[in-house]
Amino acid sequence: MALPNAYAQFEQYNRNKIMSASPAELTLMLYEGAIKFCNMAIMGIEQNDIQKANNNIKKVQRIIDEFRATLDMKYPVAEDFDRVYKYLLSRLLEANIKKDKEILEEVNTHLHSMRDTWKEVMKRAGNGR
């Protein structure tokens, strides 16, 4: 009986963490989620679990779609980000069709780089961990 209660407390903690996060922290959480789901998709391919790979690739795609939807195109740098996001989406589509682990590893490398850059931006802006 204690296990379901612990799980409920963990879920409540996560909800509170999200609800109290700044926009910068939410962006970081999304990058970390995309990396996690990309890793899970790679594991799915390694385990020959096509459904697991497909589901997790789709999760990464949804996160990147959210990034694209929130770009403020009045800033020139937004166009650069949009091009990168479009590229990642095309690579994810190809990885999902081919169930190609190497493509996912490439996407994951880009996601790590973008996440690390975002952490540095947060740090310099005084929002860092």
C-alpha cells in the first residue's frame, strides 16, 4: 500500500515542479525530456521493440514541434533555430521510417548541444542551477 502512495507523492512533486518553473526552466525540462525520449527510442531499436522506438521518436517530435511553435520570429535568431528544428524533425522522421539508431544518435548529439547551450544562457542570465 505504501508504494502507490509514494508514486502519488512523486507525481504531485513533479506537477508542482512544472507549475512553479520559470519559462527558462521549462525550456530546459523540455530539452531534457527530448534527450530522455531519444535515448529510449535508441533502446527500443536495440531491443528490436519497434513500438517503443516509434512512440519515443514521436515524443521527441512533439517536443520539437512545441519549440517551433513558441519561436518569436521577430528575432532573426528564431529563423536559425527554426532551421535546426526542421532539420531535426526530418532526421527523426527518417530514423523512424528506417529504425536507424545512428540517426537517433546524431539527433541526440544535437539535442545535448542545444541543452548545454541553453544551460549556459540560463547561467549567464542568473537563472542557472
